[in-house]
Amino acid sequence: VELKAENELLRNASEDEKLVASLKMTRHLIWFEGPLLSHAVAPNGEHYLWYWCDQDMLHHRWMLVHTTSEAIERYLARKIPLDEIIPQGAGDGYVLLADYYSGKRLIATRVKVEDLPDEYRPEPKCFRTASDEIINCQVEE
């Protein structure tokens, strides 16, 4: 999921929403009928994981966790489980929940890790399977 926001959509956006809109997907790490876990990079080079949480008739909700490229590579090599990165990878104790409405409107909310519902967290000791295919995204320059 990459928001193709127009300037007018971002004019009144919060700083968190501007950050989310600025992220560039580099690869999808888990895919099932669409991306479930993706790796994105901010313009300043910081790394984020996008983790799909839920959806309803109006929106999809994603959790964005600030992490390191090293943690992502360790997860891909099956050296650490996903629950050691999400949401624990958020060094400041917060994650962003990004709600996309009809693929155009974005609302991002900063949430304390301890306030996250259990159903938004990965299963304990959840490792990537050998059959998970990594899909590289075309990065626009």
C-alpha cells in the first residue's frame, strides 16, 4: 500500500500522516491475497515495517513500526521472530496506526505499544516460513 497523495490532501495532514505518505515500499515480506507485512524506507533512510491489522467496509488498518534494517534482515534469515520486532521494535514505546479509507484518505494515529489490542500483535515466536516469497517493489526515483 502506497499513498499517492496529492498536495491538497497533505496540506492539513498531521506530521505522522506526512511521514506515512512519504514512505516508499521496498519489498513485501509476507503476501496472502495482498501484502500483510512490508518493508518501507523514509526519505531520511529510516526503516519501517508495515503490518496489516484489520479492515472493514470502509478502511484498511496498518501498524507501522520504526525498526532497523538489521532487525529486518535477522527476521528474514529466521534468526528472530516477528514478535521481537512488532511492536517491540518501536524504541520510543509508540507505533503508528494508519487507516486508509477507499485507498485515498489517510488518518494516522500514534499509539502507545501497551495500548495495542492483542489481535494487532503477531503470534508469539512467529518466524517467517521458507515458502514466503519476498516481492520487491519498484522504487520510483
